[in-house]
Amino acid sequence: MTVSPRIPRNVIKQNPSSSRASRTRMGQLMIRRGRILRDTAVGPGLLVVDETQYPFTLEGIWKSSAPPVAGKVVDVDIEGGRVVSVTAVPGLLLAREQGAHVLGGVRAHGGAFARRAVARYGASALTAGAILVTGWFFLVAASLATPVGRVNLTFWQALGAINSGDGALLQRVSGAGGSVGIYGLLAVAALSAPFVAPLWRDRRAHLAGVLPLVLMLVVAWKITHLANAPSGDASVLGAAEADVTRSLARDLRDQMRRSISIGLGTYASGAAAAYFAFVSIRRYLEDDSESA
């Protein structure tokens, strides 16, 4: 008779308990998407995840090569209510996720509507529209250095800066933001303009597709004008004080202009806007030749 070897009881108890402990630790570790509110330049940073704010430090927590900046979208590892690691989300990955989210929502909740939309507007136009929305509202359009740190602006936030003037930058740094005003209405109209032609049976309706590109060019000109505009009123000062004030203001504006860097949002939305403009002008000329 063959006798099976007995396994010690402590071995039988050890494996399930260690497995449960491992599952508990893994269950407590949660990776969530968040956004940086304050960088680590002057102390601990601050980020927000699901409307909850968490402090974080650079040493041992920040996992990306580039330093953290306010407004950056990050992946946050949270264990036991404490931030374990923070990793910056690449802009290209964020753009793909936003585009996939939009297309996934359309497929899940509006299959019939999506088929009608594709049949009417075309898949290329809808994709360009999704890229335009992502570039204007979610991706960084420009980054610039200010006396209180580096600031990232989306295209929508840039509209607020134009509408509010110099003070909008300070509001952006403090987290308040500026009102977009009439520029917000123009942006919504520009987003809708490329899709007017199938609804409005007029050859001139094709030209509405150039409005996103025109708006972006106007915003770029306004931002440049805002950076070149003189700051403050030196008329109440003496001649020497006024000269010094103007010189300091000019140096500050030059430094700000040199520090501006174009972000992925500008390139992505600019490409989509250029596509709409090209297609709109081509279709307008084709209709013109057919009518002739």
C-alpha cells in the first residue's frame, strides 16, 4: 500500500494567507487619472483626483523625467489614501484617449446616429472635428514663464486671457481662470461651421469651414498683441521713474515672449483646422466650376 506524503499544516495555511495579503495590498493600490494644481518649485506639490486634493513631493514620488508643471495630466498611484507615485501622461496618449473616448461613446450610445453622421459628413470630417475639440479644450496650446512659475494654457484658456487682458494670466496661476466672453461664442460657432454645408444648400456654405483656422490666427495675433502691449500707466511718474518703468516692462515682455513654447494642442488643432480650410475651399471651387 502506497502512503501519500503528508504536507505540513503550516505550509497549507501559509499560502492562502500570503495570497490574501497580496490581494489586499493590490486592492488598496489604485491608479487614477488626475491633474497637477501646484508644482514642487516652492514646496510640496498639489494634485487633484476625483475632486480630492493630494499633496506630493518630487523625491521618490515623481516618476517622469520632465519636472511637474501646473495643469499637467498625470497618472496617480494611491495606496491607503496616500500618493505613492505620480507619472505624467504623454500628450499623444491623452489625445488618443480623448479621441477613442469620443468615438467609443458614439459607437456605444448612438450607433444609428453615428452611421447617419458618417454618411452625411464623412469619417474624415468627424475625426478632424474630434481632434479639433481635443486640441482646443484638453491639450496644452502654449506654455509660458511668469514671475510665479511656468503656466500651461489650453486654447480655451487662451481665449479667457484675450478676453480679460493681462489679469487673466494671474487668475490662471491662482486657479480662478478668466471668462472667455464673446470669444467663447466665436469658438463654438467655429467648431460648428465645418458641418454647415450639408445642412445649408448654398455653395458659399462651404467657406464656413475656414472659420476654425481664421479664429486660431486671430487668437495668435491677439496673444502677440497682448504680450507686446505696455503694462501700467507711467504718466503719473516723473521722467526718470517713467523711463525706468518702461524699461522694466519692456524687459519683462521680452522675457515672456522668449519663454513661450507652443504645445501639442496648437499643432493638433492647427492641423485639423487646416484640413477643414483646405477641404472647404476645394469644394467651393469645385461647385463654382460645375455651376460655370
